[in-house]
Amino acid sequence: MRDDEILTRISALVDEEHELRDRLTAGQVNSDEEHARIRELEAALDQCWDLLRQRRARRNAGEDPNEARARPAREVQNYRQ
């Protein structure tokens, strides 16, 4: 996955998170459904950010960014900049 594809995926996940919160406010989903999906979205976002950081680090080190691989969610969860 290229950097621009990862950034597009991040944007889509953030949009879905905002839409989900709006749907909760409108009463279209209950809080349990919202919380479960938010956890999934956060895990996917953590994976995307981690992959993007790996690609950038490889590029900066003169290595092939395409060798970066997505790590399991449990490994990168709650990873911060």
C-alpha cells in the first residue's frame, strides 16, 4: 500500500468515526454499537499510522518503503506519535 493510499484509508476511517458519532447523537445506533465500532476504527487507525511511519522511516533510511508490513492491531494499539 502506497503512502497516498494509507492516507486515504486514514481519512475514510476518521470520516466513518465522525459519522458514527453523529448517528449516535441522532439515536440511529446505541452506545454499545458505537463503542464497539469505535474500538475497531481506532485499531485500524493505529495500524495505518504505524504502517505509514514504517514506510517513512524506511524511506529516510534509504530502504525500500514497500518492505514495510502492517503489524497486528494488538501490537500497535494506542501507539502515539
